Amino acid sequence: MRLIYLLCFAGFFYISCSKESANSTGSGGGLPTHYIKILDDSVSPAYLKVAQGSTITFVNLSSISQTMVSDNCTSLNTPLIAPANFFIYKKDTVGIISYHSLQHPLVRGIIEIRP
């Protein structure tokens, strides 16, 4: 099972490098792209620290479609991300975003955006 997830995840990296996602909110320019894996019972990494203007790609490796939303419901609100799909997110405001899955509220993570 883990091999299947690993192969799917590797495929997402190839796809994300070869074409632009329809779910894109922009790119990070010269800054690196960070990946958050959405799993059935967690996100990885659960805590992510990025520079202001970085791009974050949510990759859904779970068995169901999931929506990731910030606890304040305004900083992050992805569309429903189907299994084996991804969503590209960029936020230029410095701060800490605590978020969770609408489908699995115990699946939680934190993104710290620093200058």
C-alpha cells in the first residue's frame, strides 16, 4: 500500500512540474515549492515553516476527496481535492495558519509564514 502511495506521490511531482494546475493561485517565483501530503489520518508535515511568497502544494494521497480549511475559515479554503490530485496555494501575509480537513476534523496542520 505504501508503495502505491509513493508511486502516486512521485507522479504528482512529475505532473506538477510539467503542466500548470487549473487549481493554481499563483507561483512562488524564485522561492521553493513546499508539499503537504494529505493522508487518510494526518497531514505531512503537520507543521510547515515557509518564507513569505512561497508556494505550497497540497497533494491528496488519501482515499477520499478532502477540503482543507483554516480554523478561522478565511486564511485557507481549498476546493474539494479529489484523491490523486493537488491544489497549489500561495499566501503573502506573514503569520500562522492553523488548518484542518472538513471531512476529517482531527486531520490538522499548521503553516507558519515568515518574512
